[in-house]
Amino acid sequence: MKIDWSRRRVVAAYAAFAVLAFALSLRWTFPSEAMKERLIMEAGKRGWQIDVEHVSAGGLLGVRARGVKLETASGLSIPVEDLTASLRILPLLTGRRSVAFDADVYDGRIRGIADLTGDVRQLELDVQGVDLGRALPLRKASGLDLFGVVTGKADLAVPAAPDGRPTGRVDLTVKDAGISGGQLPIPGMGGGLPLPNTGLGSVVAAVKVADGKATFEKLEATGGDAEVRTDGLYFLVQPRMEFAPIAGKAKVKVAEAFWGKSGAQGFRGLAEAALASSKGSDGSWNLAVTGSVGHPRVNPTAPGR
């Protein structure tokens, strides 16, 4: 059988023209205002408030929003400079709705895939270069002025039901991490322990999520003014994470050179007095962590307990 290659070229050219015409017409006639209203409505259904400066077409089957301001149910405001979300074509052909998204947040980038169908929805995230120093919501939630650059990945299965329990894991690293101020709440002290500027070096966190609980398989800070390690630390997963209960143990060992820094001399006397009962033979303070994710408290505990 002789193949008519010229006819195939004509069919391919018409198909390419049709796809190009569809893409151009979608961009030229994109209903920006209607899409903005839809975004506000969908966010409202989930208890969020959203404000968008400009909405346009993004990709072949997507939308691009710039100047996004998202306010959570707990009142925390999160700015997103640029966000693109597109329906993935291959899953769409099999009857599944899956969205690929790309967001510029706090001088970094968060990319991922979110499944929007089924009883259990998959969520994959890739975080690159997010600056904690610019994350004002995190500062408000924790009461600490944190700094450092975050990279990492998350792979979670999130049930569609409101009372469902997510599973999966999160792995993050923070480069040049530290605390530039804030209060560490300690029972028995009026306003907590005022923290001086403290470098934490590299922070590594590995979290396993299962049965409604997120457990830190590893959370440690090394190479800075203080070394921090946790044991059995976990928090319960719930819609309002700021108030999610947290519990576990931690050990903090401060480098001797840190006490010679400006602003640290006065802190040493306060810390030694407040945490004297928790000091181990290796010079580290032993702490029990309680409270909530947004409002943690630490209690000095005897070494070995």
C-alpha cells in the first residue's frame, strides 16, 4: 500500500492550525472579570478571602493571576506575586481533573500538582528558595522572627471529606536559618524568654503524616549558635493549623562562643535561671514541648526523663 504523505501533511497542518486558533481565541476572549469573581467565590466557600489585581489566560488550559492576596480563616494574609494554574491534558482525557500550578511566593517558587477528583486527592509540592524572613504570617503565628531559605518537597494524599485524615510525607531544609527576635513562652515567666539574634545554621525536617498526626522523624538544627534536636515531636492535623496541638521533647545546646555576642550576655543569666533544672551533663537543655503549632510552649524537664 502506498502512503499519501502529502495528504498527511495537509491534515497535520489543519490540526495544528485548529489548535493554534483555539489557543489564540481563548486568550483574546478570556473572561477576566468572570474568572476573578469565580476565584473569589470558590475561595469563600472554603473560608478564605482572596483579592486579585489581574487575571488572564495562562498556558493552553489555564489561568494566570498576579497580585494575589489570600487571607486564611485564622486571619493570616499571604501574598502571592504570580500564580499560574493549568488543567493537565492527559488526566483530562481519562476523566480526571488534575491541575499543575506554579507560584512566586516570598522571593521563592512553589510548583506542584493537585488532583481535584475522587475521594482521596493527591497533592505534590516542590518548594525552592522561599525566604522565611519575608513570611509575615509565619512570624504572626509563631511569635518568632525567623529567617532562612526553604527548599523541599511534599507528597500528600488529602481526603475530600472535611473530617478525612491526610497521609504522606514532607521533607524540608532551611539554609542559613535563625531567629532574629521574639519571645519563647516558658511557664512561670511573665512574657516568656526574650530571644537574641541566634543563628541555627542548617535545619532539616522530615515529617510523616498518618492517622491524623504529623510526626517529625527528624528535626534538627546544626552548624549555628545553637544545636537543636527533637525526639517524638508531633502535631495533630486539623483545618486551623495555628491551633493544632503539638507535643514532644527537644534538646538545645548553645555554643560557648554565642555568649560573647552583642545582646547575648544578658540573655545567658535569664536562660540559666529559667532552665537550670533541665541542664544535662553535656551542657544541653532538655525541654518538653506543648501548646499548639502557632503558640508553642516549652517546659524545662530533668535530663533523662
